[in-house]
Amino acid sequence: MLHLQELAALAAEHPNTAPPVKDFDLGDTAFEWASAPSIMGVVNLSPDSWYRESVCLSATAAIERGYILFAQGASIIDIGAESTLANAARIDGSTQKSLLLPVVEELAQGGVTVSVETYNRDVAAESLKAGAKVLNLTGTRDTAEIYRMAADHDAAVIICYVPADTVREAVDVKIEADPIPVLRDHFRRQLEIAASAGLEKIFIDPGLGFYYANLQDGPTRVRRQMQTFLNSFRLHDLGWPVCNALPHAFEFFREEVRSAEPFFATLAALGGTHLFRTHEVSKVKAVLDTLAIF
């Protein structure tokens, strides 16, 4: 059971003396991450995506959902064409582009800040041309080139922790008593590459929403997720806002699974998250609005 004394001990052990993370614009929208955390809503174009409420099987449905999430309070809409689940179908780049680009173009032209989740270099390039202002990068392959393309389009990249070339190839993840050192080492390496590529708009994401073969035990996985959320403030010294994907913990929430992400949003907020990636925008917004009155 989590107690206030444990939170106090965590804060005392790791005093947060890092300077504020960097603010930056995305398109015409200015963000002040430290003072005003933001929400990223999810639109999934893959029928393999597990969160059924987020799945849209046509461009029309995806565009409609994007506008709805934007109206509910999402500052960024994240669109993906391939599920990251281990048993999900692989979607080639051409098919991904045919699914993504009409949705990206419509939402971007409608004033919505659009993110595209991909590890495919060509998909990233075409999405930027179509108006995406964020790349949610789920791999480490071709990162220097992708960072350079994003910089050329004045776009941001979410650098996800992925211990493989792509999230679809990541089988196991290190399970450490303290998850932060492994994350920090990964991000430092990628941030060096990003700096060399001229990228000036970055999020760092611990990658808690991805499938790992050695994290299928519910309590082990959820404990690691909770621990990472509460320790995310220790990544602030890297200088960039922290994005966290909110998980579901179906083993515990079962028929109330749609309440899981709002619950985890509380822990992520306490731990210093700046951007909350969620399928449940209105519920998470209510949580963050309530916490903000303090």
C-alpha cells in the first residue's frame, strides 16, 4: 500500500533542484509544461489496438474522434496505424501512409496539433509534410535522420524508451529496483544524437504503455509502472518535458478498466509528468483540473 510517508521519503531522497524543463511551441500553440501539464488524446487506426474505444476503422471516424478529443481538452492528438501489441499485424509503410495522411491533413488544417506514432522513417517524413507537429517515435532505428527531419519542420519528437530497434522487436525490459538510471542512460544517448541533428523540441517517454514478454505478470508490471510514474521528476534534470502513457491494469480494474487511466494520472501528476497520453481524455482532464486547485 502506498502511503504519504513513502512519498515524503522519495521527495527527501531526491530533492528536485533541476531547472524547469524547456517550454516550446507546437505550431501556433504555446506550451508551458511546468505550470500547465497537457493531455494527448489517442486515435488508433489499427483494429488490433486493445483499447476498443480508441479504434477508428475509417478516416471519417478517426477525424471525428480527433475533433471530439480536442474539444474534450486534449492539446495534442496522437494517431497510430500499427498496434504495438506483440500479436498485432505488421503494417507496411505504404499502408500506414494511406491510413494516416488523410487524417493528419484534415486535423492539422482544422487547427489541431497532431502527433503520429511510428518507428518508420518514411511514414515520419510524409506525416511531417502532411502537417504533423509531433513524432511519437517508438524505436531507435534511423533516429538521427528522423530527428533532423523533425527539426527541419519545426516539429517535436517524443523519444520513447525502447530497448530495441523498434517497439515491435522489444521482447524483454530490464526490471530494476530503481528504474530511473536505465531510463536516464537511454535518454542521454538519444539526446546527444538529437542535439547533433539540431532538434530543439523534445519529450522523453519512459515507454510504460508497451508490451514486454517479461512483464505479463500483472502485479510486477503495475508496480513498475507506478514506481516509474512517481519517480519521473528525477528525469527533469535532462531538461525536457516528460510524457507518460497511462496504462490500464485490467487485472485489477476489470469491468472498471476505463477508470484505470484516470487513477494512474494521479500518480503521474504527483511524479512530475508534463504530457499525459490517454484514451480517456475527459476523465483525465477532470483529474488534472481537480489536482490543479491545490
